[in-house]
Amino acid sequence: MDGRLSPLRRNRDFVLLQTGQGLSTVGSEASGIAYTLLVLSLTHSPAKAGLTGFARLVPWALFALPFGVAVDRWNRRRLMIGSDIVRVCALGSLGAAVASGHASFVLVPVVAFVEGTMYVLFNIAEIGAVRSVVPGPQLQQAFATEQARMSSVYLAGPPLGGFLFGLGRALPFIADAVSYAFSTGTLLAMRTPFQEERDEAESAGLRAQVLEGLAWLWRHTFLRTCALLFVGTNFLFGAFDLTLIVIARRQGFHPAAIGALVAAVGALSLAGSLAAPRLLGILSMRTVLLASMWLSLGIAAFVAEPSVFVLIAGAAPIVFFNPTVNAMIIGYRVSIVPDRLQGRVNSVARSLALFGLPLGPVVAGVLLGSFSARTTVAFLVAGFVVLAVVTTASRAIRDAPSFGEVSAGSRAS
């Protein structure tokens, strides 16, 4: 990290980073719901909509590990700018194809895959960038702020996407391309280095570097256990997202109204993000993790009363609490990982945690195409029950570190 840069400059660059990513993520969320609505309009197939969701999310499983090595080896800012430029081209091409009436189903998952791949590269690099801009003891608060930004995005993006899709099917994708162009501009305006000086270049091969990050994470039982538990939770949340949209569409909601329903979930997440800093100060890590698992069972109310509003109300507790979980785990992990390993350790952690996420929409699409919405939600409830029991019984969760160890870890790194 360049000690010559003043705190004022670092704060300015952190604001620039947050602003650029805030707008680009609004565009991404707008196009995210538009992908589903476009595929349903073209094919009327929940399974194909699920396949598109899979294509957008599967890059985490395919590329997170090599991208982690790239982020530790090369200039993080240049990688982020390059990923934004590729997304401008991909989303712009899809918008042009839809506007001209030449969009086929095949093009949609292809563009979703390209966008998802570039998001993985950008996101892994961004975590290391935040570590370079924000002092270690402030990282948890920084990631709590990040959760608030993301929740604001989830509030604004879906209704915007539904509204734009109602005006014209190409508009959400064009707007997303413009948002990535804006993000590129903010990155170009920043001056804080996104990584520390390296004494010497890494001489080990790709496999050895990936294994170094994996070995570091595996030695930390708590972080390893969290990553494995999140495989299940992300699978189920990925399935929930598609389930909510399909149920709302089957119950006759207009695309703009579907966006508003998804935004209601975003509003709950935003409220939880605002509460996260206080919750982090009064709850232990074990309490946070246990509460997040058991609160997920609220969606069981839909099985008794199959209304989309009941589904949202049942999910409200966990949606509210989830930003606290994310800020806690990410802040702890980033604060104790050495800068030279940030990309690799975080890519390993996230690739493990997100391994199940792409499968969620696929499984949900198949279930919704073959069974009733009640049966689909009952499947999700059963999965959450299993995870809650496993978390409660886990010794690693019982022995979870305290928040005092976070500051100690920051000083040690």
C-alpha cells in the first residue's frame, strides 16, 4: 500500500469505488430480472429460465480459482477495467439484438455467461482493492457499508428492470451496458494502488498458487466450515429467487409489479444492512450464524397459504438478517488474510460458498415445471431444516471466534 497517499485521497477513492459499483450493480440487477422475463417471453419455459440463471452463476465454479491467482499476480485495477469493458460489449450486443428483433434464446444464456464470468473477475479483484483502500480495523464497517449499498441496489434494480422491460425489452440490457461504462470511468479516476508492493514475482505455477490459497483457508476451521455451509444456503437462495419470479408471473403479475415484489425483498435487505453494524456489535458470530439458518424456515408459511405475498413475508426475517452474516464473515476473512493471498483465499472461499448457487435456478426450474409451487417451496424448506441442524451441531460454529480476534488478526497481517 502506498503510504504517501493521504486518508482524504483514500476516502475519495473508496467513495468513487462504491459509487461506480453501486450504479453498475443497479444495472446488473435490472438486467438480471430482465433475463428471466425475456426467456419466459421467448420460450414460456421455467426450465430454460433456470438454465439462463445457471449460465450467469456457473462462472464462480469454473473460474474463481484461476481468477484469484490472476488478481494476486497482476494489476487489480486494470483487471477490473477490462472486465467492465467486456460487459459493456456483451450487454450492448444483447440489447441491440433484442431491439432489432433478432434475439434468440441461445444468445441470452451466452451473454449471461459472459457477464457472469466478468463479474467473478471484477468481484475478486474488488475485495483486494477494498483491503488496500480501507484500514484493517475498519474493514468490517466497510463491508457493512458494502452490504447497505448492495441492499439499496436490490431495492432499486429489480423494479427498474421490470419497468424498463415493460417499456421495451431491450432497455434493461442497454441500461446495464451504460452502467458498466460509468464504472470504467470511476476506476480510471482513482489513484490509490489496489495492491501492496510485491518484493518478487510469483514463480510457482498456477496449480501451486491455487493450492496455497486453499491450504490457507483449510487451516482455519471456522472459515472453512462457513464456506461449506454456504454451499447449501446459496443453492437454496438461488432456487428461491427464480421460484419467487415464476410464482409471481403465474399469479398474473405484470413485469413491473414483479420487479416491485423483488424490490420489496431488497427493502428488507436494506433495512437489515442499516441494522448490521449494531448487530455486529452485540451478537456473537455463533449467534449470527445460528439465527440465519433457523430464520430461513419462515418460507414454510407458503406451503400452508400459497400466495406470493406470504412467500415474501416468510422470507422477510432471513432477508433482514443476511447482511449481518455477510458483513461478519467477509470482514473477518479479509482482515486476517495477507494482501498477497487476498485473491486466492477469497476466490477459494467464494468458489466453495457459491458452488451450489448456479444449480439452484436449474433445480427450481425443473421442480416448477414438473410439480406445484407448494412442492417446490417444501423442497426448499426441507433443505433449510437440514442446514439449520448441521449448523447447530457443528463444533466449529460452537467455537466461533470473537470480534476481538478480528482486530488482532488485522494487526497480525
